Amino acid sequence: MNRKFKIFLAVFIFIVVLDLLTKEIAVRFLSQVEKVSVIPGLFDLTLVWNRGAAFGILSEAPEIIRKLVLIGASSVAAVITVIYSYIKRFSLSYWEMVFLALIAGGAVGNLYDRIFIGAVRDFFDFYIKNYHWPAFNIADTSISIGIAGFIIYELFFKKKS
């Protein structure tokens, strides 16, 4: 197996395990309290059950539509990312493989929640006064970093032929 694809798999598995582990810890500890203030006035740990997509999109849609769209989109994103990474394993850089693994790992972490729990477990809550950024988790962070990193790499660091 190609070394770059091994790195992809290692990062992918690490993100899935880290995401599911932190979600389980969050549920166990935050189910008992309203919130845990980590940095007062800026950052709390608060358990939120997100039935929709990013920022709660589709959370009010009929359940069957919501499940079909969210499970379908997450599955397609994860499968396409893994297949693309495998096919391009010889031509992509190590950084591209890591960024794609972050995206795929995050997609699978949230997909697990959608399939087996029916809602994504979010718990990071950043805010300033009454303005709250929507709660998120490790999977969301991983996907965001993966997408941003991949785009930045492609625009500014990839060697043009």
C-alpha cells in the first residue's frame, strides 16, 4: 500500500475515533449539567442535539426528507473522498491526503451519529455576549479544517505544471 494512502487512513481513523470518543464523553458529562464554562464570556461546553445539517439547516424539515438528504449527502461525501484519495494517491501531496482524510473522517463521524443516534452530538459553544456561534464538534472542526486547508493548498502551495 502506498505510504501517502497509509497516512490518509491513519488520519481518517484517528479523526473518527477522536470524534466518537469526545461525543461519548460529552454526552456522559454534559447530560447532567446545563453547561461547563471553560472561558467565561467566550467558550462553554454545552450538549446540543443537532437534527439538521451545519448551523441547524434542515432541522425543521420532515424527518424522512431530513434523514434521506443528510445521510445521503454525508455518505456520498465520505465515499467520494476516500475513493478520490485512493485513485489519486500517487499524484496528491501528503498535505492533500491529510486534508482529504480530515474531511472524510469528519463526514463519517457525523454520519455515524445520524444513522445510529438520529442527531449529531455537538458540544463546543463559542459566543460573545448574546451572540452564539452554532455549537459544533470534532467532526465539524475536522471537515472545516480539511476543506480550508485543501483550498489554501491548491491555491497557494501546489506546484503548477
